[in-house]
Amino acid sequence: MVTSIGYGIGTRLRKAVGQGALRRMDAGAGEGTCIAVAAQKGGVGKTTTAVHLAASLAEDHQLEVLLIDLDNQGHVASSLRAHLRSGAAQTVSSVLLGRDLDLMAAVVPTNIPHLSVTGADRQLSNTEAQLASRIGRELLLRRALRSARRRFDVIILDCPPNLGLLTLNGLVAAERVLVPCDLSILSLEGVDDLMTTLGNLDTMLGRAPELLGLVHTRVDRRNKRQNATIRSAVAERYAGHVLATEIGVNTDISGAQLVGKTIFAAYPNARGADDYRALADEVVSRIWPARHAAAPAA
């Protein structure tokens, strides 16, 4: 069942891109695209991937990017604290619980060109419980993003490391989902569960995000035999959906987080910086191939 879900998602992705997602972006009109970064297992570099994908799309590809933190741990703001300029008028929680569903009230700029974010929101776990009784609760975030879609080219959602209501809101709001997974059996099982959830969303709500791809993270390139075993298992389940880019273990990423900067700002020549630039390039090539082809060679 999991394999069939994966193939269906991939087919719809290619169809969606062919039917105009690229045209809307290049024309500078219409609505931007929304990418959920989701993983059921914690510790796979999900937030780090969301932060650096957003930063590279903004800096290297000059796209207007909004990064939304749906995790009550607030790690997006912590990772970018040296780049934040001010606080927002509202939080994600206050927007989702209020009458005026407009997430732009929770957006703050950064000193990274073209990148904006939502601030840390420790109340999100309480918000999830309060939303549970609401009619149409899975659609609240999608509705709250209507203004943001007209303002930004790309919206990236850093989903919580579970399959709760906030993650479901993120998946329903997104057109595409990027799934970070390390090279471990537990991570692979988490990917399988997420794929099942996508299939259930498609059945129950009539829509689910396309699978943008699986990206291997926290790769210790010294463990060649174990890595090869997990890669083979992932490739067998999700043929055609595993990104070529891998994010290696790199202490400079942790060093950048300690000072609240992206690795591009703290250690621009580090291998981790190269890995995340390559990930952004591959994402652009999959969603907007014409833009990627027109980009100058590095």
C-alpha cells in the first residue's frame, strides 16, 4: 500500500507542475507554492532542513520566502535569532484561534534578503487541543495563508515531529511535502507512516500534498555498509522520489545554530553549506525546471 501511495503522489506532482505551477511563478502573478517539511521521527534535521532550504531559496534564488514554524519548541526562531529584526503583532496560535484568519499578522522580516518568518510560539501545543473541537479544523491554516500566498513565492512549513492536528493542517495547506529522513530503520518506518497519512488525507478530504521528495539527512559518510542498506530499502519503497542531494553530518551546522545564524552566514564555505545549497537547487529543478535551467552556473 505504501508503495502505491508513493507512486500516485509522484504522478500527481508531475501533472501539477506541467499544468502551470511554473507559469504562475515566472509570471509573478497568482499564488505562491507551499511546501511542508514533515517527518514523524524527531532528530532527523527537519527544522535545520526547513531553515536552510528557506534561506537558500531566498538568498541564492531570489525568491520571496516565508518560513512558518508550526512546532511549539520554537527552533526556527532560535536557529535564526541573529537574523531576526523585530517581533510580530500576533502569534500563529492567536491567528488560528481568532476570527480573522490572516497569518500575515504573525510574520516578521529577517536581515536575510527575501526571507520572512513567524516567531516562536510556545502556546502551539495548547492551541492544538483547543482546535480539536472546531469544525473544519484541518483547513484553518490553509485559509489563514490566503494573503501570504499572494505576497510570497514560496511558503515553507516546519511541521511538528508527529502526525497531530498542526501537522495535518500543514499537509492540507501545502501543495508539496519534503520528507527528511536519516539513514536508520526507525526513520524509514516514520516515512512509511507519513505516506499512509497522505493516502488517508487524499481519501477523506480529496486532496493531499504531492511528494516533492525524500532527502537523506545527518548522513555519516563513514558508515558505508549501513548507509547502503537503508538507501536500498528507501529506493525500493519510493523509487523516483529520493532526492540525489544528501545532507551530511557537519559540526559547522551545530556551530551556526549556537550563534543563531544560518550556516551560510556563519560558515559559508563549509560542506554543510554546500549540501543545503545543492538541496535548494534540486528543489528548484523539480518544481521550476525553467528557472533552474536559466540560473547561472555556480
